[in-house]
Amino acid sequence: MLDDDLAAPLLVFGEVEWEIAVWTDDGRGIRTAEGITIGDVSGPAVVPRAGLLVLPSWHEDLRPAPDPLVTLVRGVVARPPPA
């Protein structure tokens, strides 16, 4: 069973047959709060071609996002919409 923060977007966007990539800012696997390790993830190179970014959760202490992550997300948001 996957963490709900990850399972819901994968289920919803998989239903419409979009290309889905789970990615991290460093391309390394992640460990959910429930202790499940997800090792097959992409790195930040997939972000510039993304049509949609889903950031399903954040740290409980609400720490600021690292500058490289902020730059990636802002780059996607600043793109003109597709024609």
C-alpha cells in the first residue's frame, strides 16, 4: 500500500493515461512516513518537460524548500501555456 499522498495522484493521472514520473530533487529514492521505500524515481531533469507538477506533501516542520527546487517549480509555472 502506497502513502495516500503518492497513491492518489498516481491513480488519478494514470487513469487518463498521462506519462507519469515520480521525481525527487536529487534523483534518489524516497522513504514514506509509513516506512515504504520507493527507489525507482527520476531526478530533476524530468521537470522542465512536465505538463503538470503535483507536490503532494511537505515536511511536518514546514521547512523552506531548497532553492534549486523552488527554481525548478517556478520555471514550470512561468512557461507559457501550450498552444
